[in-house]
Amino acid sequence: MAEAVVIGAGLAGCEAAWALANAGHEVTLYEMKPEKYSPAHKSPGFAELVCSNSFKSTRPISAAGLLKEEMALLGSLTLEAAKETAVSAGGALAVDRDLFSAAVTKRILAHPKIRTVTGREITEVPEGNAVIATGPLTSQAMSDAIGALCGEKYLSFYDASAPIVAYESIDRERTFFATRYGRGEADYINCPFSQPEYDAFYDALVSARSVELPPFEREYFKVYEGCMPIEVMARRGRDTLRFGPMRPVGIRVPWTGHRPWANIQLRRDNTEGDLYNIVGFQTNLLFPEQERVFRMIPGLQNAQFLRFGVMHRNTFLNSPHLLDRCLRLRKRESLYFAGQLTGVEGYMESAAAGIVAGRNLARQLAGKEPRPLPADTMLGALCAYISDPAVAEFQPMGSNMGILPPLEQQERNKELRYTKMARRAMDSLGRYLEEETA
Ligand SMILES: Cc1cc2nc3c(=O)[nH]c(=O)nc-3n(C[C@H](O)[C@H](O)[C@H](O)COP(=O)(O)OP(=O)(O)OC[C@H]3O[C@@H](n4cnc5c(N)ncnc54)[C@H](O)[C@@H]3O)c2cc1C
């Protein structure tokens, strides 16, 4: 069997190495710890959890739960280790982080097909068959090497994401499609504010509570004016937003014929048009605060938030321009990316992306074509989203029910809808795996 290299023994790298090795290939897994640590990594073990110890919900009809069910079918190493080291956490899967890392490390070290090289920072992109899984805090030298290969403009160093809401949850009676001055296609949904609405929104925004960033991130964001959170911009003055992301110029409200006092635009975020992001609203507010304050936007009073805004240090590729649905670099077929670096967001999503990259490189090494997962599975939909060239201004994405294609027959009851979507996903994945062994 052929040989492959995996760089980074985080969640994604361990899963990629595991999938490759279980398919019978010889793998060399490189990790720079304990010689060199990112600002967030502290312990020498593999698959270190740098912050929370939770892998979110296990409910099969939630996005996080469905993703786990799929990962279990795909033979996930990290999920198995997580179940073994779980601590009590209600409906969530949370782990003892040290035991979890030790359980993953032990399995990797014991695998006869995996050779591990620790304390080695890789500074060049390998020429041969490889998976790069160096994570959101990829070392500088490797970032430079990836930038040189893929193009500097296709590599980002921080998330500055605005929230994304479900199209179906936007009140279409209080909003309207239009572009500024009526130029071009009317692609934006506009949320017009009266003066009292603006004042109330402004007061809530500037007094809402934010996430406390760790010192290394605070220093980083001080330097970057371009990714200023909306709440920080708002504190510069009551009217600053009305001359910035909430400017009403070129907009007329169809039912009054007048310009609104302020206006927020929502931009379509995917090909299907069922996700919309709040333009210019990158934010660092706590998630419950985002829900409370942004539901004051006219038309978003019942908004379903599919992704909350986040701001943190995060190295990630502009994957829609670079990767295919199997996480292979379009311009170099022997090279795959995995984990947070591909623009997925979250522990389990990163690990799951490692499975996708590892399985597909394994197929390729066995002389087969890579094979994308069905788009109606959570993991398949995530890969489809991050490699969809129609995604405007790409920002990382976690698993959520909104990225799954709609059911053939509309189902208004949310619980039933999610149940059917989850069943469809598991059936699809089951068929996909049967076909693979047939
Ligand atoms: C500060 C911070 C907090 C986060 N908190 C959460 C959270 O609470 N919940 C959540 O779901 N997600 C969180 N995330 C996002 C993400 O889920 C995790 O970062 C996750 O660990 C990503 O997995 P990964 O395998 O892609 O990268 P990592 O787990 O970071 O693994 C990458 C590995 O590559 C190694 N490496 C880096 N460069 C090189 C190199 N050049 N050569 C060799 N090895 C290298 C690193 O040492 C590391 O071991 C957080 C991210 C950050 C940055």
C-alpha cells in the first residue's frame, strides 16, 4: 500500500491518519508539540481541546447530534475516545480533556500503520500524498508555505463573521428585496428602521455583553481595524452606524415611499438561498445577547440563527475557491486539507473533516476516485457548503440544520422536519457505505 503524510496531530490530523491507516496505508503523522506550541495549546498530547470540553448535543435530530451519528458510522476515532472519557453533561457529550487526549494518543501510537514524529514543525507543503491539518493556529512558517501555494489572498487569519439567519424565519411583511439605487439584481433583503426603532436598537447594542477574548487574541484584534465588531463601531457615536453598515442611502421603503432612518441589508449566503447573513455585522457579543439584540432588527423578530457572529484568531482557507467536496486542493490532486483550516467550525466538525480527507486520500492511493459524501448528510452538506463557489464572502461554518437541502415534501413542524431530515441523512449515508463495499 502507498504512503501518506499527515501534518498536525489535532482532532482532524488524528482522524485523517486513522482513516488512512485503517484503509491499509502507511502514514507518517507529524506534530510540532512539545517542541513548539501555538498560543492556545498547552499539553503535549494529541487531539488537545484548547477551550471548552464539550462536543455539544447528542440529540440525533439536532445538527451536532446528527453529525456525531454520521461520524460513528464512518468509524470516528475521536468520537469513540469521547464516549470512553465522557463526563456527565445533560444532553451534551462532554469529556475529561486529559483522558480524552490520552485515549486518542494511545490509539494513534498503538496503530501499526502509523509512524508519529513529534517535536517537528513542518515548514513546507509536502510534494507527495498529504493531508495538512495544522489547525486554526497553524505555525507561521506553514501559513506562509500554504499562502505561497494557494495565494495569500485565499488565506485568512481571523474570523470576523456576521450572524446567519434562516430565510424562512425572516418576516417578509416587514422587509423587502432591493439594491441600493435599484442598481443590478434586487438580491438583498432590506430591514428598514424608523428613528425610534433605531434608537432602541442602538441602546441595546452598545450595552450588550461581549465575549472576553484571551490576551493573545486581544492583542491581535487591536491591530486589525478592518474586523472591528459592530458593537465597538457603534460606541464611536450614535450616528456612526447610520453612515456605515446601516446607511439608508439609495433605499426607499416600498410601503412609505420614503428613505428609512437606517437600514440593514441581508445577503444571500448559499446557492439554495435559504441562508442570509447580516451584512457588516461581525460581532463579538455573547450568543444569547446576539439573539436578544438582533431580534430587534425589523423583520428578524423571530429569526432563527443558524450561525452566530464570532471573532477570533483562526487561520482558514477560502475553500470555495480552492477545495473540492472531498477536501482535495483542486490545483494539486495529491494534497488534502482537513480540520478548522478548511473553514469548518468546531471540534467535531474539524474531526469530521479529518475523516473526509483521510478516507478520500485513502481511496486515491488505492487507485480509486475520491467520492463526496451525499449532500443530504450533515457532513456532506458541510463539505458542499465550504466548497461551494457561490458562497459570498466565505466565513467558517459549523454544522446546522439550515445547510441541509429542504425535504421534497414541505414539513412545517420543526421537530418533525428535523426528524425526517436526520432519517434521510442516515439512510443516505448507509446506502453510500454499502455501495462502497459492494
Ligand atoms: C482559542 C480557540 C478556542 C476554541 N474553542 C473551541 C470550543 O470551545 N469549541 C469548539 O467546538 N471549537 C473551538 N475552537 C475551534 C476548533 O474546533 C478547534 O480549534 C479544533 O481544535 C480544531 O481542530 P484541528 O484539528 O483543525 O486543529 P488543532 O486541534 O489545533 O490541531 C492542529 C495541530 O497541528 C499542530 N501544528 C500546527 N502547525 C504545525 C506545523 N507547522 N507542523 C506540525 N504541527 C503543527 C498543532 O500543534 C496542533 O496540535 C477553538 C479554536 C481556538 C483557536
